[in-house]
Amino acid sequence: MDIIWKKKEVKYDRETAQEGSYVLRTDRLDLGNKEIWDIYTMLGQIEYAFLCMKSSLGLRPNFHQKEERVDTHMFISVVAYHLLHVIENRLRASGYSRKWPTVCNVLKTHERITIGYRVKEDDGSIGQKYVRANSRLEPEHLEIYRMFGLSGVPLPRRRLAYNR
């Protein structure tokens, strides 16, 4: 048995007439199509900014009791947002399309670590020594650092000693 199908042109055209269309409505008669779209996308960016300020940048929760502390907390969050915006713009200009939380997840695996160990000195005393080093640099880290002109090695390895 064969299966035979036939497209119903009129019904198909009617059902798909609005596919792929995006309708934005405004009462502003002085704006062109591009300006309306730019404002719409800017609103999405502003919503994303507030999401970042409330989550990644710590605007909320705000437990301060005094108004000047609340104002300071908000001011610092807004300054942090502006820094975030500059970082994301620079990343986008370099062709990197990931959002801030993803960048944080990638970079948080590149850490400065301190390794402590005890040693017995020549005079018989016990000393505590430390080595401070950077974790291994991954290709994803290097890609992000290069976009900002950074080497990926913020500090050299250091040996520290502490005797009791």
C-alpha cells in the first residue's frame, strides 16, 4: 500500500502567513523600524543588566538598615555593572559571544593556590613553608585573557617561610 499526500495550498498559506514575523507595537510615530527594534533590544539588555546586578553582582539581598548604606550598596552595584558592560562589550567585539556567568565559570578554574608544608630545619626546629602558584592555564582561559591583552600569569610562583 502506498501513502499519497497532497498539500492544501490555501490552508497552508493561511496557516504559515505569519510565520517568522515579529510584531512590535508602539505609540511613537516619530520612530522608524530600525529605531523601534534598537529600543526593543536595548530593553532586553537593561533587563539582563538588572538580572546581573541582582544575582552575579550582589545587589540583592540588601540587608542594610541605614539609607546611606543602601545607597552605597546600590552605587557599588551600578559601578560593577558598568565594568561588566565594558567587559562584555570587549568580549563581543572580539567575537566571543558567551554571557558573564559562563565567563565566570570558565575563569573560576584558574586559581591562585597556596600549598603549605612542614620542614625540619638544620637546627632541629620545625618550620612551616608555603609555595604560592597559579593553577594550570587552560586554552579557554588563555582565549579570554588574550582578548584583554593579559598574559594569564598574574603573579609569579613564590616561596614563603614561616618559622615557629
